[in-house]
Amino acid sequence: MEFTNLMNKKIDMDVKIYIDASLCISCGICEEVCPFGLPERNSKDKYEITHPDLCTECSACKRNCPVQAIFMKEVKGCGCLWDAKTYSKNKSKDNFGCGDNSCC
């Protein structure tokens, strides 16, 4: 499967998920919202997924990435943290919810 990122760079997806280092701003949101902690900061101070086979494709990281540096073969499924950025800003448990992409 092939994707084109925002910089019109073609990305051949042999894996479920990929973080484009040229777009990553090292904010760490992906690491924070991933339920399995898959995104890791590498030696170049960018994030990468070293074990993409463990990704459940919940899309929490992709939906919260402020620069859309994450590409994945998204499936309809869990996504319980899809609005983690909004929740984090509001800090209100009343506003937290899984929405339509829920496994809950």
C-alpha cells in the first residue's frame, strides 16, 4: 500500500503503522496516548515505531498527532483515546468518552 504525506513524499507501507521522521516534531503526544507505548524516541530525537506488528490500529496516535506525521492502515475499531488531546486540554472527566470509535 502506498501513501503520500503532506510533503508529497510517497511512502510504501509494508507495515501497519509508520511515523514520518521528516514531519515528526518530537512532541511526544503519540507516546503519551498509545495504550501500548509503541512510539519511542530514537537517537535522532524523533519518534518511531520499532514493533509495528504490535499495533492494534486503534488510531489514538494518528488522530492526536498535531502534524499528521503518522500513517497507518487504520481499521474501524477501538480508538478509545482518539480525543485524548481534547480531554487533556479540558482536564474534565465529564468530557472524556470513547465516542463512536469505541470498544467500550
